[in-house]
Amino acid sequence: MRTKFRTLVVASAALAAAALAINTAKAEATKVDVPFSFTAAGKSLPAGEYTVERDHLGSFLKLQAKDSPLCILAVASPTATDGKKVSLKFDNLGNTHVLQSIQYGNLITPRMDRKTKNREDLSSKDGSGQ
């Protein structure tokens, strides 16, 4: 009888932990239109609509093209900036654009490409981050 009770308690705890993990794994996302192709983390990405997602715990930002399986996942740090702004910052190298950083609210990635200097800013459509 003790074994059945112990198994029931362990199984209940495991189910509760799984439900909590699923609930905290929900991400917040917003759309950004990029009018040019670019490179990021050594990958070539096309112009088009992208989704910027922030994990619930606020540690990672993910950039994903609407019609592509390619995505960029980056560690983010909190900043003292506007909590609603979503933007992508690019460096311009002649005809090539290189993703420099991703900002989602008060989270921003560190500089992704330290070699470039000419920067462009691209924010979400309405500037609200939604």
C-alpha cells in the first residue's frame, strides 16, 4: 500500500510540474517587416515579415521568418529602455545588411556583429510592440 501511495504522490507532483512548465513556456511575440535581405549569425535571411518572440522568463529573444524554418535565438539582457519598443538594428555594409541587435521591450541582445559600424533601425509597424 505504501508503494501505491508514494507512486500516486510522485505522479501528482510530476503532473503539476509539467503543467507549470507548459504555462511558463508561453512566449510573447510581435511582427516586424524587414524590407531587405540580411545576414544574422552567419545565416542569410530574406526580406519579409518576421516574428520577434520573447520567452516568458525574459532570457531569450527569437527572430523567425514567417515563411522560413530559419530562426535566430539570442540571449537578452534587461535595459532601462521603453517597455513596449520592438526593433531590429542593422549595420549597413554597402549592399549587405547585417543584424546588429534585437530589442523587445526592456530586453536587448548584445551586439551580434562587432565588425560593422553603419547602423540602421527598424521598429515594429505601430511602435507599440504589439
